[in-house]
Amino acid sequence: MRSEKQGLSESEELTVRKPREDASVRIGAARAVPAVLRSLGANPAEVLAEVGLVPELFDNPDSRISFVLRSRLFKHCVDRTGCQHFGFLVGQQAGLHSLGLVGLLVQHSPEVGNALRSLVRCLHLHVRGAVTNLAVCDHTAMLSYSIYEGQVEATDQVGDGAVAVMFNILRTLCGPDWKPVEVQFAHRKPDDLRPFQQFFRVPMRFDAEQNGVVFTADWLDRPVAGADAELRSLLQQQIDALEAAHGGDLREQVRAVLRTALLTDHARADQIAELFSMHTRTMSRRLNDCGTSFQRLVDEGRFEIARQFLENTDADIQQIAVTLEYADASAFTRAFRRWSGTTPSRWRAQKGRANQ
């Protein structure tokens, strides 16, 4: 535990990062938006036009929109329909078939563990702005989804949809006998639990650190039915070519891994540099060439995690401080004031009023 994280100077405010043009997502997992709007009695063309989109965008699963715009769309759909689980309804309709080449690669992996590691490694080709992670501890495993892009609305809607998609993916890979131990949501408990209970039929935990699906680790050794090794090899070649052409800069890659590393206390510079098979000084130099620094990315990551906790959960300040490895609430409050210019309590109150 630290008494206070070192980072920005006392006079430097860390504002919420502006959305980046390259933070985008394939429309695949959101193709059900028009159909869900229609089922709720709304006119899809009208609702989409209000955020600058057209229904034809959803005809092609390879269409891309910005991560921020998709999040704004989900918030607008909730406002227009009054359905507080809109993102969840959209996510229920998605799965491996929504992920293009990445989904096919996952589906033709030899075992479930290989499949999920391929998903984690290659999902950046489908979405930039969020990251998946597979964590194994003792006899349980957790597939999680975390948003690291800044200035994103409706993270609860996006997270709910992602949990439903992960659930569908795991059921496809493991077969109909698979059942998770628990599903987790990084937001407060909704007023109406029935849609979630009817779909998952397993224990649910809200106000969690991450959105995820927890299951027994022995499923990782399960062979994937129908996997074709030759087809997988061809798919891997295509994905390798895509990664070479669109791999992204080191700054984006570090942001992605920091989201999980900060929650597991594995975010030291040497630990992150090791993930990229480089020396800390080399990573520092390359980040400097990208116009940033490792410490600034760490502070951005902590601020983004803290912001999402304050807006979406009922976790108290002490709980958030412990999650981010601060010694106490006062140390976290000082850091948050340095990042934002205000205290965590005032930030939460202001966001609460804005969402009313």
C-alpha cells in the first residue's frame, strides 16, 4: 500500500481524455440495435438519425463506428425507450458470429483455454477502447471486459452487453452443459433484475471491480467441438497480416494492458515493459516519441477506473481507494483532486445530478 501515488504535479490537472479517432469498434456485436429498438416500440430510423447514424450502417457487420459514438447511441436508446437494460438486450443477440475473423479463429481453436487466449490477444482488431482478460486463480477462471477509453457514456450499458456476449461465447465453446459460477457487473444493482435472472440463471454480483463471467477452470481444457486445425492456420495468417497493418502504437497497447494491471497491482513500469519484451528505458523512450509518458498513462488509467466506480457503483470512497491500492481514503482523495480539480464525493454528486 502507498500513502499516495506519485504522478502529476500538484498544479497539473488531469482532465478526462478526449476520445481518439482510432478508438473504434466493429458494428458486429451491436447489429441488433435496430431490431431491439423496434421490439420496444421505437422507430429505428428516427432514433439512429438523432445521433447521426443510419439503419444501413447495421447491415454490414464490418462497419466501424467510434467507441464513444456507440456508447452515446446506447445512452440515447435508453433515454428514448425507457428500457434500462437496452445494452443487455443487444448483447444477448451477439456472440462469436459477431466478431468476424476473430470469432472464427476462436471457434476453431483446439481447446477452450486456447480459444479464450486468442480472443484476449486479438480482440483489439474488433474493438479499440476496451480490453478482455482471462485470469485463472486456483480452480476458477474469469473472462472479463473493461473499458479504458476516456469520456465514454453508458459504460453500464456497454458492460452489460459485453457480459451477455461473453456468456454466449463461453456457451458456444463449452457446449450446452456449461454453467458459470457467477456473473459480475461493474455497476450498481439495477431496479429490475428479472431480465438478467431469466437469461443467466446463476448468481450475480454487482458493484464488482470488472464486468466478467466466472467459471470453473477445468473447462479450459475442454476440446472445442468442430474445430478445424487447417482452417485455424489460414485464419491466423489473415489475422497476423491485419495486426501487422493495424497493430496500433505502443501508447494504445500500454493503455489496454494497464486497465487490468492497475486492478491487480501489476502496473510497475518494469512489469509492463516485460509484457512487451523490452527494457523499461526503451518503453519510456518509445512512449515519449508518442507524446506521452508511462506515468501519465498510469494516472489516466487510475482516473478512468475511479471515474467509472464513482459514476456506476455504490462503492464508498474507502473501497475505491483500496481497489486502487491507496493506503486510505484521504490519499486517494488528494490524488483525485490533483487529477480532476475536485473531490471524489463532489464528482459523484455532480455526475448523479447530470444523469437525473
